[in-house]
Amino acid sequence: MVHLKTPRDIEKIRASCRIAAEALLKVTEAVAPGVTTLKLDQVAETYIRKRGGVPSAKGYKGYPGSICISVNDEVVHGIPGERVLREGDLLAVDIAVKKEGYHGDMNVSLIVGEGSPEARRLLEVTRQAMEIGIQASLVGKRMGDIGHAIQRYVEGQGYSIVRDFCGHGIGKAFHEEPQLLHFGRPGTGWKIEPGAVFTVEPMVNQGGAEVRVLEDDWTAVTLDGSLSAQFEHTVVVMPEGPQVLSRFADLPF
Ligand code: MF3
Ligand code: CO
């Protein structure tokens, strides 16, 4: 069952998203060659707690980090640790925050320094895939319409869309219905109703769509070793159209 959100629910989710977005800004400011991913995790956790929130990921199904940082061929759920960032690394930084009982979730990918033209293009296509998904999030349409729009765009650009991880409803639970597959057939899946809140978070691989999970039981990497990127926003579908709850006029995401 999909929990449709009231205006009050929506403002609480937006407030948690605000903290996530600010923490993400702190993290992006701390990104530099020589910095460990653990340091970035600490920057995020410290900021989130200072704002009265808690990192949603911490302890979730035993997840050890406060945020997820997935570097280069890592697709999702990279655990922050002693890994040292290098010039040209492509990282996806995923931050989710809970405050006053409500979660907000977002993710941006960025490159340490300039990066290769290939990495920059992958990043832009992934960002655009997310935007296309957000724009397709309309009352009366179905989840499969969103997935199809994302998949068609990504594959048209010569990349593949990851199928093993999906977007999700969010609110009092970190992950709830509806599920958003970032691929699919038009006219299938749940018919979107006003007040639905879910994440749009496509993972796009430069090579094949296949992934495998490392020994740590969390980090998913591309099977072929190719680069992967991800962007994510938390979206509410209103009668007038989609509204991005994790986007703020004074923040760059
Ligand atoms: N934002 C990611 C998601 O929605 C973060 C997962 S947290 C983890 O799945 F604990 F599962 F890693
Ligand atoms: Co998410």
C-alpha cells in the first residue's frame, strides 16, 4: 500500500531533505585528492547530527556507514573507509537523513578535479536520466512510464541502466512503496496518485548493466569494471506536477 502524504508529512520530508542537501554541500566542499572516503562520512555525520538529524543509513540492515560513497566502478552502497580519493575519481555520494520521524534521501555524482571526457559525459547523462524520470512523475501515469522514459533515454545514449536497485517510496519509513524500477514498459505498474513521495535514483553504467556485490556484502560494482554514476532526488507528485523535495534554490543540486 502506498502512503499518500499530507501537506504536513511533505514539509517534514522536505526538512530532512534540506539537512541532507546541506550535508552533501559540506561533503562536496571537502572532496579533494588525498581525502579518504571515511573523512567524508564523518563530515556528513557531524553536520547531520549538528542539525538534529540522524543518518538514515547508519545501522540500516547492519550498514556500517552514515552515508554511501561509490567510487568509479562502484555502483551503489560503497562503504566509506580508508580509500584515498585521487584526481579523476568519479564518486556518487548518497545521503539520507531522518528527523522528526521522516526521511529524506538524495545522491549526487561528482568528479575529483576535471576528470576524463568519458566520466563527464556519463555524469551528465545520468543527471539527465534522473531529470527525465522526475518530469515523467505525473498523476495518472504509471511507475512503468517513468522507468521506460529513463531506460529509453539512457540506452539511447549508449549506456545501460542498472536493474538490481530501484527507487522507493519514502516518508516515515526509509524504504516503502511504491518501488520505482528505472526501466520497464509503459502503462504498467502502480497508477500514480497525488501525494505520492518517492525517490528517482537511476544508476547508469558505461558498459553492461550487470553488477556484483563485493565480500563486504554491500558494495555493488559493475561486472565489467566500467564506470557507474548515480543521481537521486526525493520527489512528491502534486496535481500540478512533480515537486523535488530535495532541491533548494540556494543549493546547487
Ligand atoms: N539511498 C540509498 C537507498 O535508497 C541508501 C541505502 S542506505 C544503505 O537505497 F544502508 F542501504 F546503504
Ligand atoms: Co534512495
